[in-house]
Amino acid sequence: MFVNDFMTKNPITILPDDNLPQAIHISRKSKIRHLPVVDDNGKLVGIVVEKDLLSNQPSPATTLSVFEVYSLLESLRVRQIMSKPVITVTGDCPIEEAARIMVDNKISCLPVMDGDQLVGIITETDVFCVLVELLGGHEESFRFTLRVPDEVGRLSAITNAIANAGGNIVAVTGRPFSEEHDEVMIKETGADPTVLKEAIQDLNVEIRDMRSSYRYQPRLFG
């Protein structure tokens, strides 16, 4: 999976000499939180994100009149609030590397370049969508979490046990738990949970959790 599989192509952009109200209008109208800034030749020169727009608006406690506030905002140009230089990737960047770059640099998006041409943008929301897909978040399935010794062939034995129990694997993910063990989450459909549990127990791995996967309903407060 690569960036060009998930990016938004031909993103909406803004010019350095556009003012703050124009940037806010474009952002709200298009329901986007990231605006690449390009010059008259289409060259990427900066980026404006939602926090830049919010942090440059007057406080509600200001003593300025409405006219003075609007005049102030109109005089504020995008070039004055944009971030630069811009960290970018190319379309053939692996999606996990794009996610790592965003985490390492504490940024919420990456413009995607083809040479000097802006061809797309990938955001943290896009990465979350990839995560949901990888974890089988939209699939009704049986989910179990195992603590598995870090040994050659262990995962193969587990997947064979699932197949022998009549299960079809929807998703497999893992992470290091300790120097000796990995934690593995598997989602499958088709197997009898009781038969599957017995088959896995025979492999001498620790079953940390087993449950039917369902759409979790968040709770609202306030």
C-alpha cells in the first residue's frame, strides 16, 4: 500500500497573497483542514492548517470594533501565517512511512509531489482509514488476541489451526510485547469459536482475549 492509493488528488490550494478571511472561507466551504500554498507558477511554497487559521483570529474578548477586526483580518496574508518549509512525500512512498513521518514531525498532513508538481495530499484522517481497513474494522468477525513466543513458524502454526477449524482470516496484526513474545490480533470468520479456542490452546500460546467483533458505540458527554 502506497500514498497514491489513499491520497486526495489535485487538492484545493491557496495563494500566498490571499488573506485570512479567504482562507477561512475556502476551508469551511470545502470542509477541509489543510490548504497547500502555491505561487502563481503552481510551485508549493507553504501550507496552512486549521490551527493556523484559528490561532490568528482575534480573541472574543477583544476591545476592537467589528469594523476594526474585519480590517485587521483582511490585511493578514496567507504568507504571514503559513508554515514553511513543507515536508512532502512522493506517491510511491509506503503508507507506513508516511504515517511515521507525520508522527515523528508531529504534523497532520503531507503534500504529495511528482517532481516539483503538487499532485495530492494525504492527511491523518486518510491514515486512520487505512488503519481501520488493515484491522478489519468494517468486518463482522471473531476477534482474538494472543501472546505468542517470538519463534520461527509460530504464526504459521496458528494460521494453519484457523484454516483447519474452518476459519477464513480477515485481518492479522502484531506488535512486539517483550524480547521473547509478540502480541498478535487475528480476526476470522467461519470457524466455531469453541473448536477454534481448543485448536489454539493446543499450540501452547496464551489467549489474552476472544470475542465476537462488533461495531462499538461511543458514549457522549456534555
